[in-house]
Amino acid sequence: MGLVVFRNVLKVLLGAFLTACGDFHGPWEYYPHTTEIYAGVYTYGYIMEGESPRICFSKMYELEESSAENFAFYDSAKVTVLDTTAKSASVQLVPEKGKPNCFVADSSSGLVGKAGNSYKMEAFFKWDSSGEKVSTTYKAVATIPKKFSVKKVKIPQQDGKTKDVALNGKGFETNFLTFPKDMDIFKFYTEHDKDLGGVLVTLTYDNVNGGESMNTTIHKMLSNFADKDSAGFVFSLSNSLENTKRLGYNDNWTIGGYNSADTIFVSNISFPIGESVLHFYATDSAYMDYEDYVLEALEDPRVVPVSNIENGMGVFSGMKRVDIPVKIKGDDYLEFEYIRSASCKQAGDDPDDKEGWKNRACRLYQDVYCSGMPYGDSTAGGTDLVTANSKAGAYFAEGDYLVNETCYPSLVKAAMMLDTTKWSVFLPDTIDAKDKSNAYADGLKRYCVAGNFESNKIADCSSLKKDCLESIEKNDCLEYFWEWCADRDWDYGRFPQCKSALVSRYYIEEQKSPVLAREVELVCKQDKPAVCKNW
């Protein structure tokens, strides 16, 4: 943080000097560049020390073109990686399961990153670019830094003092600093070679047993504009439905013999309460250019993007990772179990919308929350909310489910999934007729879509089956159906009903996409869902 300030001051002083010398050019003459917008294939990939490479590609879509990230944008592809240092044979990567635009090395390939080695990536695609079939090749070289370690951390204390702890591959524990010391900084001291481009820092945290303090400067400031709930919740700095967050990228600039990456700064407020792991990714200079020029160019037209992808855009980087376990202790905090539902209640499209539960993660979590399923069991220690949602139905039978207005549709859906004696078995007797009718309609829609429109003795899906699987006009069922499949990444293997949803959405929404057009044609040719006969 101090280095950033220093660099900014240095720029101001330099600008003042150049202003005084009229023959020099400076930021006062620095206008946006009229560079052509890149319209090819975007690359994001890496090879980590001790791991196989993973490289993802994305077609850059035109303004009127619909995105189709869940489907292969190419007709054919060949992606290879060669260890140029070891001069070994190149290894052909294969599409990652469920992610056809990401490529990984087969487990038997033997391609594993080594510190100091360089790797050449070559990717060949046949694909549709602006309605024209083209063949393009992208190349890049990534180098894994030879040396990087985190030796020591200076830990701030509540009394204003600091404590030095040697790491040497080990972690540390300390207390969370509450207001007014919550914005204090942890300083991590590193050792590295001059080939280091920079350091990316992320945090993996325990979103099952951990929590977050509300006794911080930022919570106190924003509580003046947002109401606290009965538990003191304002908002969360750590997404309780995820378990990883990015803490920033640190360039390794050399200024007067001082390397900026010698000290990495992490704020106290970045840490949730509980056990976490700090990940320090030492990167090559290609990734530094990606952060400083490619990403910055998206925000500032004065910045010219600099990419190591030959004939393309993006980055292929070499990385070396250091993991530091961290335990943050504290007594004054809210558990993530509470924060999850509190955050989802706020997740409406309209800030004044009290219903909430409108974003993808919350939609998938709603059944889990209502069923009483322990979040740790439901995600098996990860963040697979799709799997958790599909398992939630069985937990309603255990009797620990929640009964509130948010959960009424989930309770109706659960009764239908369990094929009980009546659909209202989980609803309270005190619910009024209107709420009961709305809960039934919503719950039936959820059950029929999730169950591939199979009726049972208490759920009649015949009408919704016609609306969702045969209609050529947009309706409530179709809109829910499309959103439901999109939430599940159009995974045909697990949810075959989404083939019909893809076709109807493509035609009714008049989506312009050669990728989707090819996919829809293939679905109608091979699977022949009923909706195909309407077009």
C-alpha cells in the first residue's frame, strides 16, 4: 500500500518536472488511442510448478451476438504444450470435462511444471468468426519463476504493536483486529530472483465453520446508510457461498534498488474469522503485463494492451505457489451459516426488493437453506451448489426444515419430490389462501422442471410440460426453465430436459450466435425434443 502511494507521488513529481520543461511530452498530452478492438480468441492459461497446465479460450463476441460460454466455440481444436527447457516432446491437451473451451493435460502425459523451465503453448482452431470459417493459431511462452518463498510475517496487534513470526513453510495464528485497528496491515517478506514478474494473492477460507466480524470501520460507516438486522448484520466482505477470494496483484517493480515484491501487504479486514490458507502465486513477467496492460486497457483507453499471446490476446503464464495456513481467532463475529441467508435476503434485483434470493448462487442455495441441510455436508467441503441443490430434497424428510415465506415454494416442491399424501404437508395451517395458491404454483413449477416434467399422484405436470416443452411463445414457465438450465451451465448429462430449453430459448429470444445455432441443430438432429418440430 505504501509503495503504491510512493509510485503515485513519483509520477506527480515527474509530471511537474516535465511540465516545467516545455520540450517534453507528458500526461497532459496523453489522449486515448484509436486502437482496433480485438475480435479474435481470448486466452487465459497457466502452468504451475508441480502441476499440469490448464488453458481456457473464449471467443470475443460481437455486440449483437449472444454469448455461448458453455459450448465449444470451435469446429475443431488442437492445443499442445512443449517444455522448451527440457526439450521434451510436446503434449496435446484435451478438453476439460464439462468445460469444452478449457484444455488440460491427460493424467498420463507426465507434463508437470518445473521451477525455472519455459513452456511453449500452441493452439490451433477452426471456428466461425463473424460468419466466416477461419483457421487461427495462437502461440505463447510461459516461464515458471526459479525461486520464491515467504520467509516472515509482521503481524499487527490490537494495542498498536507488531509481532514478527518466521514462516519457513509453516502458518501462523492471531486475533482479528476490531475497530479501530481493523484496517491495519500484515506485511509478508519474500525472497525471489529477479525473474519474478509479480505476486498474485488469494485466500481460501472455511465458509462452513468460520464467520465475519461486523465490528469494523467499513461496517460502521455503511451502517449509516444501510439498516442492520436483528443480529447486527450489514453486509459481508467474504462471499459465504464461495470459499475463495482474490486479494490483489503485486508488481515486482525495481525502484532505486528496491524490489516492490520484497514485501506483500494484506489487510487485516481481508481475513474472515476461522481457518484460512493464503496462496501466493509468483508469476512471470507475462502475467504482470496482463494485469497492468490487458486488464487496464479494458478500463482505460489510454492503455495499450500488452499480451504474450502471439496473434491473440490474454495470457499464458508460468507460476510458483506458496501456501500459508492462517488461523484468525475472535469472539465478536457472525457465523457464515447466518450470513448466507442474510446475504441472500439482500440479493434482489431492486435494492428495495425485500424478497431477495435473486442471484444464481442464492437460487441454488434456497432449497439447501430451507431443507435444513448442513452446508458442509451439502457441498462436501467445496462450493458445488448444483449438487447441493439436487440433494436437498431428501433432507426435508428429516424434519429439520425451515417454515417461512421464503421457503414455501421449496416446501411444496419437496412434498412433490417425496411423493407424500398431499402437496401442502410441509406448509403451516395458518397460511392464507392466496399465499398457499402462490406457493403451490411456484412449487409445482420448480418440481416439474427439476423432475423433467414427470407427474406423480400429487403433482400434475401436464400443463407445464406443454408450456415449457412445446410452446413457441415466451411464458412464465419458459423463463423459469431457461434460468434454471443456465444456473446449471446447460449440463445435458445431468439435466437432459435442458436440451429442449436451449432450442426454445434460441428461437424465441432470436439469439444470434453461430455457436448456439450449431448446438441447436445438433440437438434437434440427434435428440429430437418436441419443440424442434415447431421451427
